Amino acid sequence: MATVIKSTEEVRAILKEACARRELLILDSPFLRFESGFLALQDGEIQAQATMSREDAIYGLRTSDLKIRFPHGLGFYEAPVKVIGLDMIEGRRTLRLSIPRQIVENDQRVAYRAERVGRVTTTFSTPKSQLMTATLVDLSTTGARLLAQRDLGSEHLMVEDRITVSIPLSEEIQVHSEAVVRHLDTRRMGIEFVPALPKGVQEPLSRWVFLRREEERERLARRLELKEPRAASPESQLPPQGILLVSEDAGLEEALRGVLQNLRTLSRILPTVQAVKDALGSKPSLVIFHIRDLSLDQRKRNRTLVELLQAKAPVLILGTEVEGATLFELSSAWKAASAMAWSPQRGPFLERLAQGIIRRHSSGGESPMAPRED
């Protein structure tokens, strides 16, 4: 069960502590995720590292569904925020984020266990002062599972025995702790750190486990994407799960084919009601709706088409010769998945955004972690 923290003073205290530690921070939009970090709490805003490109910040994070997640103690916090703008602190590009009204704290009674720990050899000392070696199976902030290199009989170890364990996870994280054996089966053993790890070890370990958890979320999202059905009929006008471009611009179609060639088959139709109705029978995975005319009559026609399209697939508004702010207003009013102003330089970002929307729509929740850009 999660705990919701609503006290303004407590929320600010948590954020202030995270800034003081320069804590790791995950920015999670509906379609993209970025690794960042707290820098400062000033003027009623959070200043976070802008580890992504300017385009990513503008088009990937300006959403009403943006959340932050960060490690704390044995678990992690999550809170909704908004991007206010960009700034510069200490020579670093920063994101200005709103201070959330509330923070959700996960249930810390069951700590997340990281199973992808790499090759780590541990040592432990039994109550009879026998020094043994084992392989690390998984690790959390409260305990670990070990695989001993030989069978462990009752003459060596028993459940509830106290041992001393050494886990050299990395240069930064060296766990040397007393522990209690909670589970024992021939060579496998589950241990709990008793007493709890000191703060100097617990904080970096919590951060490490938090990152493993985020990586697992990304792997699950990618696994779901690989299970999606692919195009089966190259002769059809729009193969199932393809990307549909609604535009009169053949040149834009050619440009997007090069950008999106690694994702799905791209097909273009004209922005007419009949063309849209005909194309929707093939159930596209994403619709890219091109806008370059902002006249009142054209806006009304486009809105009608977008509403038809949204019944079958997520819609990404793509503008040419249109300001980004105007696109976001239209996107919000039309309840589109996202919006961005197109230029060839933004091709890589469009690919990541399109991939994120497709994953989110098909899996019903998880979104990919976008690569970090320094």
C-alpha cells in the first residue's frame, strides 16, 4: 500500500533533502523517460539537470502527465510535476519543474529485489567462524540471496543463524554487514541485513537498486513491443500496425520514411473524411497528422478528422511552419497523444517519440527509457 504525503512542509522537506544529496531523478512522460538529477530548490521551483536535448525537453516532457521518481531510504517516491521552462545553474542546463502538491511513497515493507546483479562473489562467516564463498543471486536494500559454492549442512548453518557477510558490489558500494539467515535450501540462502545497513551504504545501494528497477521496466516494455503483431500483407494499402501519415505533402512522406524506417511501414493518405474512414479499417498503430494551415475553417476540418482517427489509434500532431506553442494548444484541445514542430534535425527525436507512443498504446502503461544525452 502506498502512502500519500500531502503536507506542503513535508513535501518541500523531502525535495530539499533530495536536492542536497543531488539525488538521481527519473523524468517519466507518457511516452519517454529520461535520467536526470536534482540540483536545487529555489523560487518555488525544482531545478533538475537537463540531460536531454532541447527538443526532447520541449516536445517530450511538456505534458500534463509528467511524473518524477527518485530513490529514498528503502524505497522510492513518485510525484506529478510540470515543466515550467529551461534555465542555467552552475554552468549546467537545467529544467525548471513545478513543486508537486503531493508525493506518493511506495510501501517499504517489501523492498524491490534486483536480480540482474552481474558476477559478484561474496564471502560470509558462519557462527562457527567458518569463512565461505558464494555467488550473489539478487540484492535489495534489506537483504540478499546467495548461492554457496558447496552444500550447507546443519553443521555449517541453520535458519535464524547470525552471520557476517561481505558483498563487493562496486567500488562505491561495499556491503559489510551482520545478517540473519531467513531461508536455507542446500546451497541457496536468503539473508536479511540485521541491523539495517548504515546510511552511507544504504543510500548508494538504494540508488543502485532503483536504477535496476527502472531498467526492468524498460525491458518489460520492449518485450511487450516484440510480441506485437507485425504487418502481414505488403499488398494492402495500410498493413496492420503500420504508421499512417495524414498529409497532402509527398515530400514530408519521403522524409518520414527515412526517419521511421526501423519502426513500422509508413503509408500516406489525403486529409479527407472518406480517405480517413477507408484507412482506419487496417487499424494503424500510430497516426501522424500533418498541420500547416491554421485558418479557422481548416482547424475545424482537421479537428473532425482527428476525432475520427482517435477512435482507432493514437494521434501525433506534426506541424510545419507552425509554432510549437500553437501545436501544443491544438494537441491539448483535440486530446492528441502528443505534438511537435517538424524539421529534419528533429528526426531522431520523432523516431523515439513515435516508438514511445506505440509502446504506450499497445502495452497499456509502460514507456521506454530514452537515451541520456550529455
